Amino acid sequence: MIVLKSPVEIEMMREAGRVTAVTLRLVGEAVRPGITTRELDQIAEEYIRSQHGKPAFLGYNGFPATLCTSINEQVVHGIPGKRVLREGDILSVDCGAVIDGFYGDSAMTFPVGHVSGVARSLMEATRRSLEAGIAKMRPGMRLYDIGAAVQQVAEAAGFSVVREYVGHGIGRAMHEDPQVPNFGQPGKGVQLKPGMVLAVEPMVNAGGYAVRSLDDGWTVVTADGAMSAHFEHSVAITEEGPLILTVE
Ligand code: MG
Ligand code: MG
């Protein structure tokens, strides 16, 4: 069941989105060769708590941290720890915050120092694929119009979109209906309505789209070892079109 949000609830979700966005900015400003992913996680947790928020991922199905930090061939759900970032890495940071009972969820991929041309174009294509998906979030469009737009941009750049992990509705729970795939046929799926709030989150691989999970039970990596990037926004559908909630 898709839970529609009232304009007042969407305003409340903007605050959760704002805190999530500021957290990602602060983490991004700290990304550099030599820092550990655990240090980044501490920056995120401190800021969220300073805003009287709660880290959304901490304890979720037993996840042990505030951020998911996924390096290079890691796609999503990497666990922060003692690994030191190195020049040339790319780091996907996924962050969620709960404010007054509402969730914000957003992700960005950051370069660590100077990165390869392929890494830069992968990050750029993934960010553009998210923008293309969001542009479809208007009343009367269909759910798969979003994923089709994401897929078109990612594949036109020579990359592939992950199939096994998808976006989702978001509100008083982090994961609500519907699932929001990053692929599919335009014109299919439920009709988009004002009050729907969706987290759109393309995961785009430089190689093939297949992924597998590591033995830690969390970290998802590309099956072929190629790099992966991840961008995500929580977005409300309004009469006027998409309203991105995870911005400052
Ligand atoms: Mg996320
Ligand atoms: Mg999400």
C-alpha cells in the first residue's frame, strides 16, 4: 500500500531531508586520502544527533553504523571501519536521518583526491541518471517512467544499472511501498500522484550489472570487480512536479 503524505507531512519530511543533506555535505567535505570510513561515520552521527535526530541506519536489521560507506567495486551497504581512503578511490556514502518520526534518505559518490576518467564519468552519469529519473516524477506519469529514464541515461554513457537493489517509498518508515527500480519500460506501473514520496537511488556499474554479497552479510560488490556509483534523493511528488526533500 502506498502511503500518501499531506502537505504538512511533506514539510516535516523536508526537515529530515535537510538534516540528511547537511550530513552528506559535511562528510563530503571531510573525504580525503588518509581518512578512515569510521571517522566519516562519526562526523555523520555527531551532526545528526546535534539536530535532535536519529541515525536511520544504525541498528536497522542490526546494521552497526550511521553511514553505509562503499568504496570502488562496493555497490552499497559497506560498513564503516578502519579502512583508510586512498587517492583515486571513489566512495559512495548513503545516509539516513529520522527527525520527528520522518525519514530522510540520500546518497552521493565522492572522489578521493584525483580519480580516473572512467571514475569521473561513472559518477557524472549516475548523478545525471538520478536527475533524469526525478524529472519524470509528475502526477500522471507512471512508476516505471522513472526507472526507464535512469536506465536510458546510464546505458547511453556505456554503464549498467543494478537490478537487485532498488529505490523505495519513504515516510514514517525508511522503506515503504512501492519499490522503485532503476530500469524498466516507460508507461508501466502505478500512476504517480501528489503526496507520493519516493527515494530514487540509481546504483550504476562501470562493468556488468551483476552483484554479489560479501561474507560480512552486508557489503554488496560488483560481480566483475568494476567500480560502482550511487546517488539518491528522497523526492515528493506535488501538483507542480518533483520536490527534492534531501537538500539544504
Ligand atoms: Mg539510502
Ligand atoms: Mg534508500
